[in-house]
Amino acid sequence: MTIDRFQTEADLSAALAARVLETIVTRPRTVLGLPTGRTPLGLYRELRERSGGDRIDWSQVRTFNLDEFAGLGPAHPASYRSFMQAELFDHVSLVPEHIGFLNGTAPDLVAECRQYDDAIARAGGIDLQVLGIGANGHIGFNEPADGLRAETHVAVLTRPTREANAHRFDHDWAQVPERALSMGMATILGAREIILIATGQEKAAAVQGMIEGLITTRLPASLLQVHPSVTVMVDREAWPR
Ligand code: GLP
């Protein structure tokens, strides 16, 4: 693991956006894995601003998002798909057919998950996966547990994770769906390169466990230690050294 520590969240977002755009410019057919959440907001702001006016050609880029809430369709205002449209997709020259997204209202959620892994494989796999981290060490919606799922699957959300997502549901955690669709650990670890971003003091314990702790399914992000190409980008609060 390579650790890149930044003075501020803005510095981190600018450096990551530069790295993502450099990847797209040098390899126009890049396949990106993308996260939602508050942490990547700065990244998406930078990508919007730097790509504006067709300065960056996204037309051959493919994207696959990590997760989506079960029961929420793409147009639902609290869906992760709506978040991505507003923060990135509506502002860059991505082709809609190149956007891979789990559909939380698919009639058969198990089949939806299987087809998602197939679509990622058909696209040639993920070149660069950007990840956030939950305060409990989850990545995507792979929650701490005695065992983790390898493939994309329907996940049951823990109460802390539902509370952490309540801001998208009128700040009422009980309105947050109990289940979500998420890339599995093998799907995530199959990416050629992974960049995990973490900011703020509330992530410090999870970040420390991920970097320095034993590999354990009780802290899913710790499994990233087995991947050959992981960069952890943190601010001072998330990695106070
Ligand atoms: C959410 C998402 C994750 C995200 C994490 C952190 O529940 N499922 O993909 O990385 O929690 O979110 P935030 O950046 O808002 O702290």
C-alpha cells in the first residue's frame, strides 16, 4: 500500500482528479470503478470543472459504480444513480450506454448482480477503482461480518451504515433501505489499480486498521492489503501522523 497524505481535503481531491484525468487522457478506453458518498464530492467537483467545455474527452470511458440501494430506481432522488448524474455524469461527455449501474428495482436482484459482474468482465475488467471507506471499515456495502461475499450481491445494511446514509433520506435512518446491491470483494479486488480515499477524524480508526491491522473480514477494507496496487489518499484527520 502506498500512503499519500494531504494537508487538506481540497488538495486530496485536486490530486486525485488530476490522476483520474491523466489516466483517461493516456488511455481513452479506461474502465473506471466509482464510489458515492461525501468523500468523493471534491473529486467530482474537480472532474466537472477540469472536463468542462469538452476539454477532456470521456466518450470512450466506461464506468461501473460500486453500489445502489435495493428498491430505489435510477430516478429516485435518494438513489446513488441520481447522485452520480448530478455530481458527474450530467456534466461530462460520457456516453449513457457506457455507464454501468446496479438497478435497485430490477425484478430479480440476484440476476441483476450476476449480470453486473458479467458486464464488468465483458468490458475487460476495471482499470482504476476509486473507493471510499465507511467508519466501520466497509467498502462498497461489504459490511464487517464473519464472512464476506466475493461476487456482486444483495447486502444487508448495518444500523451504523443506514445512519451514515440518512442525510439522503430526510436525515431519518429508518427510511434508508435495509438492503443494497454491492460489488463483492473479488469484484473490487479484481481492479488493476485501486485508490481509496478517506477524510475526517471519524475515519481514522478504520484507516489505521486497514493499513496496519491484521487482515480480517471484520474490517473489510483490510483485505486491500493483499492487492498489489493500492494507494490510500488521506487527509491529516484520517491519518494523524
Ligand atoms: C457508503 C457507501 C460507500 C462509501 C461509504 C463512505 O455507505 N456505500 O461506498 O464509500 O459509505 O461514505 P462517505 O464518503 O459519505 O463517508
